[in-house]
Amino acid sequence: MKKYSALVLGVFLLIGCKTATKVTEVPVKTEIIVHERLVPVSLPRDSLMLVALFECDSNYNVLLRAYSEEKSKNIASSFGFGNNLFNYKAITVRDTMFIVGKDSFIYRDIPLKIPVPYEVNKVKGWQYFLIWCGVIAIAAFLILIVLRLVKRK
């Protein structure tokens, strides 16, 4: 009998309740906002090459014998030669293109783990009964020990 009572007492002493923590996660909300904007892009400058051949006659006048020009498509040119003066005019239109650019902004909420408050190990009615039975048993055991000590003396 003593073996079993010691075993039952040991089992009751080793049993413990672990409190479980309930954690709820807030759902993550992600929002992506896309803004479109026009980005100016300058086209590269155009180029022009002119070769002219001048000669002098017997009266020391300058004559334009030949010329050649190479130019890109965005250049308009004109020239004139008179009174020993060579005038050349090149007009270029500097063009700027606008390209659609997209900027994306990502707004993401950071999930937080929020502990939910709840009652753990709430003592019920039958547990109160067992507690009082235990208190009465301990008190009776102490009184019994004290009475035995008093009788021995």
C-alpha cells in the first residue's frame, strides 16, 4: 500500500500544466501603385560634312569649282557664293522624344503577432472541492503528527 501511495504522490507532483499561448497573425496587405510619367529623351545631334573646291582665275577672283555635302536627314542646308564670300547655312531641329516611364510603389504592411488575452487554468467548482479536501487532509495529517508527538513525551 505504501508503494502505491508513494507512486501516486510522485505522479501528482510531476504533473504540471503548461499554458498555451494563442497567437493570431494579422493578414498582410500589399498594395502596388503604378504611376506613369513622361520621360524626356534628347535625340543625338546631327552631323554635316562639306567639301568645297575653290580656284582662282587670271583676274584673281575666287571661283567655286565643285562641292559635295553629306548630312543626316534632320538637317536643312543652303549655301551661296558671291563677291568672294561663301555663305553656308545649316538648320538642325533638335528633337526631344517623350517615352512613357512607369514607377511602381509597393506598400506592404508588416504582420504583427498579437497575443490574444484569454483565461488560462481557470479553477472550476470541482477543483475548489479538491483543494479544500487537500487542505483538510493536510490539516488532519499535521494534527495527527502533533498528537503523536505529544503522546510520546
